[in-house]
Amino acid sequence: MNGIEYWIWLQEVLGQGNNRASQILEYFGSPRTLFEASQSDQKSCGLFNQPELQKLSRPDLDSALQAEKHSRHLGHTILVPDHPDYPMRLQQLPDLPLVLYCLGELMEIDEQPAVAIVGTRKATGYGLDLAYRTGVGLARAGIPVISGCANGIDSAAHNGAMDAGGQTIGVLGCGLNTPYLMQNLPMREKIAKHGGLISEYPPDTKAFPQNFPIRNRIISALALGCLVIEAPVRSGSLITARTALEQGKDVFAVPGNVGDINCEGSNELLKSEAKPVTSVRDIAEEYTNLYAHKLDLTDADIPLNKIRLQASKPEQEKQQERYITAEELAALSQPAAKLIHILNGNAYNTDELVERAGVSLQQAQAALTELEISGLIEVKAGKRYSMVSPLNV
């Protein structure tokens, strides 16, 4: 045994996000010491509730050993707080993750001016475009992007960073081996090659709703600051922003349309707690003192919605030579998949697509932005959309 099984066991006892985790470690020194402690010592310290004491009274490593073996078999790296690669930024948390399951690399995150980007899953087309361009802009400036791999703002930000050749970390609220949001599976695999995927949940843990607010503290803790793009008043994004404030992190927000329900929360943040952001410089200037050697602010003053996305000519030519594959189709949202089939061999404007696809204008705009970001369609004269490459399915 290598000791990791004791950390997994302690996480099974306490659950994820337990705000006494740091105290317990300080008191006992290590999970193994706690495992081997007498029941009287475990009880007299006053750090455990009754359900936890019941689990402690029946110490058993079988489940932990099985979880470790399964994770190793899947190719996951397991990081625990006494591992040299475990992020120091997480060590500071009272509810620090006791186990991190990882795919890819955390790219020495403690040395990086990383920024979290969060926002609604039900983003508008404008919000998706802005999140993607912001991911592009931050990556070009040398700032890694951290987010939660969800639909909407998260996915757009991850993809923007990767398409610009930057690094990104995705923090999941489920196990790494869980087929949550199947349309995002190709993106998750790509993230593992451009940075890392991490989760404090064992590999096959399902995506229970209560997991996501718990994982948000990791997103904010790994970053120096948190940028909110399109967040309703009641949303996980605002939970992340408030957690970031509690952790002493910077909070930024992109101003949104007044009266738009998607922007009510982010606009409210701007009234008191968040710094308004309209360009990459608004974020990067907070970190130039410590990270000047890592930052490239050449294009930092370009407004977020005008950050250039064009591919190089060889990339464009290569794209025109290929077919859109079944795998790419499977990665699309349902509205985007509808539009791509309608556009195959045709060119339509937005109104025509709304009528033919039977979707709302907002759904069509979001789907078109998704398809543009994916490089599958382009805009022709008269604002008509057409395929970049034909279907091959």
C-alpha cells in the first residue's frame, strides 16, 4: 500500500467539501493516524458528527483500495495533499479536496496567472461568442482558463482557450469516467491534452446536482480571479463568484444587457463587488506585477467582442478539404445538429432557419454561434449561413 488509500478512505468518511477537513488533518497529522486512532481519541477531539463517528468505528480500506485500483486502470493520476504536485492554492482551503483524480497535467498551476470563466448554461448567442473570444484573448495573453466543462459559457471559454493554443483546466462535478453531457465528451478529451481535467469525485460518480456547488470552490481556488459572463440572479456562477470573494480572489464581470434575465446576476455583481471587464487588459493588469514575464499584452486592449478569430490560410484550406464527421455531429447540441442538417448544401438566413428548424430565435442564434465557433459554418453575403464542409454521415 502507498498511503493514497487512507486519503480516499477519509474522503469517504467526510464526503466532498467538508469544511472541517483542514482541522482534522491538523489535529491528527495524517489520514493513516486517524485510521489507526482509538475510538475514544476520535470522539474526544470533537471534530466529527455522529454519522462520521459511526463510519470511523468500522474502519475498512477495501472500498478505497478498489477505487484507487479502478482509477489507475483508467489511466488517472491521483493527487492527495501530501503529494508534491498537489496545488498549493488548494492547500489553503479549510475544505480542501482530500483526493483529486486527474487526466492530463495541472501545468504547475501555482505558478500561472490563471483566471476562471463562469456563466450560465443557457447562454445567448452573444454570450457564447463573447466567452469564446475571451478564452481566445486570455490564451493569447498567456493566461490559462479554468472552468467547469458545462454547456454554455464554460464550454465556449474552454474551446476558445484551446483553439488559441492556450492551456485550460476543467473541473468536473462528477467522476472522470462518467458520461455526463455526452456532447461535451470530445471537448473533455481535448482539454486533457491542452491542460487537465480534475475531479474530487471517484471515477464513476454520477453528476448529482448537489455536486456542482461543492466543486465550484475548486474552480475559484485554482485561479487568481473569476470572470462572470451572463449569470442569472440564482445561478451556480454567482456561487462561484461569491466563493472567490471569500477566498480573497479577484472577481470580474462583463456588463450585460439591462433587463436580460441572463445578465441580472452579473450586472448586480458590478454594483459592488466585481470589476467591469471589456478587454483582456482589464483582467491582466491586476497580475502584471507578479506575472509580467508570463504575460503578452500586445492585443490586450482589443474589445472582447472584437478579438480576432480567423484561422491561418493553410488551416482554412485544410478545413475545406474535409468532411464533417459523425463524431463532430454527436458533439453538437440538439438545436445545432438540427441547423447543420438543414444547412447541408443550402444557405439560409436566421429567420429562415428558425422557421425550417422549428426552434426559437434565441436557440437559433446560440446554435449558429456554436457552429461558427466549431468552424462548421460561415456567413455569406446577406447574412446567410452555409456549411464550410459537407456532411459525411
